[in-house]
Amino acid sequence: MAFLTRRRALTTAGAALTGVLAAPVGTAHATARKHRPRPLWRAHAHNDYEHPRPLLDALDHRFGSVEADIYLVGDQLLVAHDPEDLDPARTLESLYLDPLAARVRAHHGTVYRGHRRPLQLLVDIKTEGASTYLELDRHLRRYRHLFTTYAHGRVHRGPVTAVISGDRAARAPMEAQHVRRAFYDGRLTDLGSPAPASLIPLISDNWTNHFAWRGAGAFPDAERHKLTAIMRAAHSRGQRVRFWATPDLPGPERDVLWTELLAADVDHLNTDDLAGLEAFLQAHDRR
């Protein structure tokens, strides 16, 4: 009797295994996608390079956007917040470009496996904008098929979209190019300008320059209407919006302000607290 019981158990297990092996490949892939954590496209890692593992920590927390400050030193692009922190070993290639290229190869063309939406790499230029951008462009050209490209009036999406922020002098050489591997980070003053989203896909600005509210008390109606108007204008032109200098210390004021940003459909929430924003978006954002 015990033998028969064991035999029945083995037969049942074998049938289950056969069913799994016989399941259509598409079904197996769909199941894997269902259980794969979704990227948090709104999450922007401000000063990403100051984390213990630049880029990699943000990717582990599923961030959709990361920011690196660069200085042109000779023909090298060094990553740091301040000049006194420059280290020849901390280059844009070693911290960002090479790891991204390796990850995209491993994932067969995407940063996040199964998600074709590009990761945003926001590059904040700290030295003179035009010369630094031209050197950056030479660096980006070495990474074929990695970057979203503008070519003769059309945008061709790649696994990573580079957006150039910082020194405003970078804009002139970018506008002169018929082919480029990067895009320009505008300001609210650029909202409604003739420049298209194919040049300025992102509008970023300092929250404190435009809003007095910091998350304490009710969001004033006039400021809420102002935020709504900004978002409507940007989205009507195919542009995304990010604010920096929002409260970033854990607590109710930060959560309340982040909640209002989500309600207004702001595209990127800025933080140095990777785990904090990941938890917030996991609980509140379904986009």
C-alpha cells in the first residue's frame, strides 16, 4: 500500500512537471514578466554618483532616471559634485557608460529586462558647456546602439536617453547638430518656446523658485493651479517635468508634497533617498 501511495505521488509530480515543460513558451515568458518587479519610471536619483554603488544602487531600487555631474579635465569626463572631489578613476565611462552597455547586452537590448522604455541618464555639465558637450558627444559616439538618437528630424529610441543639463552653453552646439545622441534639459522659461520636444524632452526647475509651499499645511489653491497649468503645457508638447530642491528628509511633509506631485502627474520625483522613494512609489504610483 505504501508503495502504491509513493507511486501515485511520483506520477502526480511527473504529470505536473510535464505540464510545465509542455506549457507554451509565451505562457512561461508571460508568467516571468508578471512576477518581475516593474521599473519606477518616475524615480530620479539626484546626485546618483554619491551612493556607494553609483548607477547600480539606483537600478537595484528600480529607478527610471539617474543623474551624474561631470567635469571636463583634459579629454576626460570626471564625475563629482565639487572640483575638490575629482578622481581620475571616477569617469563617466567607468561609472555609467560601460556598466550600462554591459547591462543592455546582457538583457538583449534593454536596461530593465522585458521593459523597452529607455532609462534616462541626466548629465549635469559643471564646466564650460559648449566644449564639455562636444567632448561628451565624442564619448557617446563610442557606444553604438546604446543611446536614443536624433537624426535629421527624427528620434530613434535606444535603451538609454541622455539628457544634458547644467551649463546652458551646451545648447548651441546641440541645436547645430543634424545627428546627436543627447537631448537638452530645459527650464520653465523654455516652456512654450519654439524648441520642440525632439530637442527639449525634459523641463527641470528649482521648486523653491516657483512655489512657496514645502509640504506643511494645505497646498495653496493658487500654487496647485499653477502646477496644473505647468503640467498641462508641458504634456501638450510631449515634454516631461522634474523639480529639484523639493523636501527630501523622511517625514510627512515630504510624503505630502510627493503626493501632490503625483496627483499633478509630474514625471520625475527627485531624491537622494533611493529606498524611501522606492517605497513611496510602490505604495502610491500605478503608472
